[in-house]
Amino acid sequence: MSNRVKPAIIACLLAALVAQPAQAMIRHVFIFEPPVSLDEYDVWYFRHHAPECVRFFGPWLRRYETYRAKQVPPEADRFNPYRGRYTELWYDSVEAWREAAPYSRPYTQSPWSAANGSLLASRQRPMATIIIPAMPTDDFLGKKEPTPEERPFLRWVFVMRYPDGVALEDGEKWYLNVHTQDAKQMPGLLRYISYKAVKDSPIRTPWVRMTELWFKDYESFRKATFESGIKYTAPAWAKPGQKWLEVVSSFIGYEPDVDFLREKPRLQ
């Protein structure tokens, strides 16, 4: 093989390597409302569960953050808010999640664990969990993210699924092309982004997408949702008494109240 051929082969190999798709970073999201007060829950969560997660599979984690949900008034109940915690665990990829094996670790049971041994599930309201890309798959406003100096923000975050019998393709077509185009007219809306669940997710979950809408505060959210007068276009599957979307939501702030990889949480 001549010396002139070798560089050409090397160049082809390098080009092939560059062309290979990189594994995308992911977030494993949990929205839950424990069956006990948050103060009581946090004693177990901060002393036992979170430190065990860091010890067992911390080397695979990029972030591990939790947000205490805002205690929104009863009028917001139409959006099925969980007044517990919103937690995110970031990994380099789905394969990193699989290697970390977070669902197979010997965690310390909570005092109130249900008979089925579930650590975080509430007896009244089941935990919602989804794995999504680290970066949004859709940005409906196309605005630059507000800077931290513009705080405070209220982030309305929800996981969603379409009603039984609605094909995912049909649901996505209506949500992306119709519903979000109506919703982005909300006055005071600062950011409107969404994340489609990762393909071939390693967890079993009914949720197909997570969406965030940012407002300055709850009053801005209330005016945008209860007083704006926006007429939303019904989907083809709409039936009397049936919700167009099924959601579990959480109202959180801009920053987490605990970053488990960088600080030891303080119990109140």
C-alpha cells in the first residue's frame, strides 16, 4: 500500500467516525406527592434515599436536583398539580442510565412505604416519571431563555398523554400543529418548550411528552389561563366530559432547592 493511499483511508475513517450520531444526554424526571407531609418526607429523602442514589450510581450522574413544588391555590386543581417534589437526574445517555441500573439498587425503605415496596409512590396519587432529552425537542415561542437576573419565574411543568384510543401520531399532530399554536398566545408567557419522550425508553410509563410554560409569577399564570379568553381548538377525538389531554403537573421555581451532587441538604 502506497503512502499516498494511507492518508486517504485515514481521512475516510475519520469522516465515518464523525458521521456517527452521538448519544444524546437525557433527563430522568419524577413528579410525585408523598402520602405524608413534605417535612416528614424530606427527613427520609435527604437522610437516606438521595445519599444512597449518589453512592450507588453517582458516577453515572451529571445532575441530581430536586424542586419543592409551589403550593398553588385550589383553583389550579383543574391542571392536576402535585404539591410535592419535582426531581431530575441527568445522564450522558440512555445507555449510561442502563449501566447505572437505578431501579435495581437496595434502597432503604421509607416508614410509610406501601405493601408493594414502592419507594416514592403515594397511596393516593401515583408518581409520574418520564425520560426525556436534556434539550427541548420543541420551542413554540422561539425566544431566548430569560436570564437569571430577570427572576423570579414560575415554571408550570407537566407530563402528558393522549386519551385511550387516540393514536400517538394523531395526538402529536393536533398538539404540535394546533393546540400549542393557540396556547402560545397566552399573555405574559415567557417561555414555552416541550420534550418528547426518548425513543425506546428503558422505563415503562404512559407519559409521552413533558412541557414547560414559564410565567413571571402565579398571578401572571392565572391571568393567562383563567382570564385570557383564548379559544382552544378541540381535537377530533373530543367528547363531552372527556379531557383532551391527561396530565400531571408541578409548579416550580427557576432553581432547585437541593443539588445533591454539590451540597448536603439541610433539614428544616
